[in-house]
Amino acid sequence: MKICITSQGSDLNSEVDSRFGRCAYFIIIDAETMDFESIENPNIHATGGVGIRSAQFVSNKAVNTVITGNCGPNAFHTLKSANIDVITGAKGKVKNIVEQYKSGSLKTDPGPSVSPKFGL
Amino acid sequence: MIISVASGKGGTGKTTVATNLALSLDNVQFIDCDVEEPNAHIFLKPEIEKKLTVNIPIPKVDESKCNYCGKCADICAFNAIAVLGEKVLVFSELCHGCGGCSLLCPENAIAEAGNKIGIVEIGKADNILFVDGKLDIGEPMSPPLIREAKKYINTDKTVIIDVPPGTSCPVIEAVKGSDFCILVTEPTPFGLYDLELAVELIKKLEIPFGVVINQSDIGDEKVEQYCLNLNIPILMEIPFDKDIAFEYSRGIPIVVKKLEKKQNFKNLYHQIKELVK
């Protein structure tokens, strides 16, 4: 089960980044083995459509679920089209989020949590 | 000759200067490129003869031809296309209509469908040929509409372009190709700050320019000082006048109420002609 957590730093002790499209790092992690890869977000400085571009990026990494602070409508639509579940409202250290995810205490979002351009 | 009337700050009197200049000269074409809030028609009162729909091309993907290579998403500077496995999403509100995706698609799977963004109106106000663009409410992109309005430029005329405020893409689209640009400002810190931005922009576009100071006798001296320091010609000063403001609020231009003021605007034009030589 591969998940993507938006992170302010590159390791599992980093805090979750509350923005999806313009997060600092994407941490792609296998929830069972805890093997992970952290990737600096190449889209931070793009001017527009960043949520879409980041969603496309994450979908190419074949993740099932994205866990982040907030997710706007374009990113949400793109992720859902790629059959990726979205969980927003995540706070705290990345490794704790993985634990919460495994325990089943995180709920999948039915729709975007914020309006467009929220993370600018 | 094409004269554009711009300003950094909004509400300094662009439309006032542009419409009064148009009414003071012979053989004029007026193009209102302030397509988000066109209001020159309030003062010039043209009879509109033609209304033309303006579309921008939005990609339409034929998924039976598409092999999901993702080139269209890669090329799009505005991230208006996403390719996800065997699915293509088009975000038409982000598309600038450049056509790059359809040009690059190796499978020829992208056609372009028209997406209406506004209209161009063409008419006449007495002897003035009149063109304006009206952007549809909610449409984020005005440059393609400005470009369309400017297609009707008639260079046999003295063309006066009313430019939107600011210093971003719509301003550049409206101003480029002009022989001269009038920058209208007011003698306030806001006016000066935005004038400085506008001057930087017009210098980059390498268009000769000069300044008109509106409500010149109220406020401070800093705009004048700035122009003197940078050798920017001050072409005209319009003192504050309650009569002008009153008539303006009723949609009546200065030179219609006070015929003698036409001479001031004619002088403005002659100065520009000298500067463009």
C-alpha cells in the first residue's frame, strides 16, 4: 500500500506540509515496510495549475492515497480521476501520520477541503 | 499613428483623457481595450453596428486516437491538461488557448473547440470609429479578447487605445504596437508609485511616452519632481474642477461641456506628434 504524505522536510520526523500543490516534499512511503522515498516538489514556484501538476506527479508514483493538510478542487478532481484517495486535515510528524493511517483512524475526504489558490 | 492611454493606478483618468482626446481630433478611431470594465461608450455614446463573438481554442481530446503519452500535459505552461494513466483531464478555465498541445500531439488526437470569452463591438460615434471588447463575467483571461479588438485597428486613422490599469499581461497586450503611450497619473503617493511601475514597463516595450497629470493642483509635487528627474515629458496638467467631475458623473466629456478645452487636447496631440518624429 503506497501512500504519499506532503511534508515540510525530507525525513519521517518532518512535519506534514499543510499544502498539497506547493508542499516542500512528497514522501512516498510503503505503509507496511516503512520503505520511503522523499522527493523535493518541483512545482513550488509554478504560477498556476500547481495542484493539477502535483496530482499528476503523484499519480505517476502509483500511490493509492494522498495525505495532506488541504486539497483544492482541481487537485482533488485530478487525484480522484487517477483513483487516488485523499485525506486532509493531517497535522504533526509524518511517521505518526503513517501510524494513524495504519490504525484506520484517518477518514477519506468526499470532496476538496479548500477553494482554488488557497495554498498560494 | 497609434496612441495608447495607460496608467499604473486605476481611476486616474485614462478614459477621461482618451475620450476627450478622441473628441478633439479629426479622423479618429477609438479602441476600448479595458475589456474587463469598458466604459468609453458611456462618454462617446457610439451606435453599435456589429457584435462579434470571441472564442479561445480549448483542447478537445479524441481518446480513441490518444495513446496517453502525456506530451500535451508536459508542454502546457498553465497545467491545463493532466494525463493520468488512460485518462486525460482538460481544465478549460486554466487554458490560455495557445494551441501548443494540439500542435505537438504526435497522434493528432487534439482538436480545438471554441470557448466563448466575450464580444467585440464595432460602431460609430459621430465621426469616430468605435471598437470595444467586453469580457464575459467570470472569464479570467482578457489578452485574447484585447488581441481580437485590436485586429480592427485602422491605421488610416489616428487610433486611440484605452488601456486597462495595472502593469500585467492585459496592459502589455493593449499597449504593444503603439507609436506613443500617454501615462495618466495623479499627484498622490499612490499615483507616483504606480506611475513608476508603468514607466518601467513602457521603457521595456521601448515605446515613447509622456505623462498627463490629472487633478494636478491637489496632492503633492512628487510626481512632477519624478518626471523632471527622469526627463519624462509632462504633456498636460488637468487641474481639479468640480464642474468636470459633475459632468463626468453624468457621462458628459469635458470638451462637450467646455468647447474651448478642445484646444488643450489638440495641443496634447501636437506635442505627441513632435515627440514621435
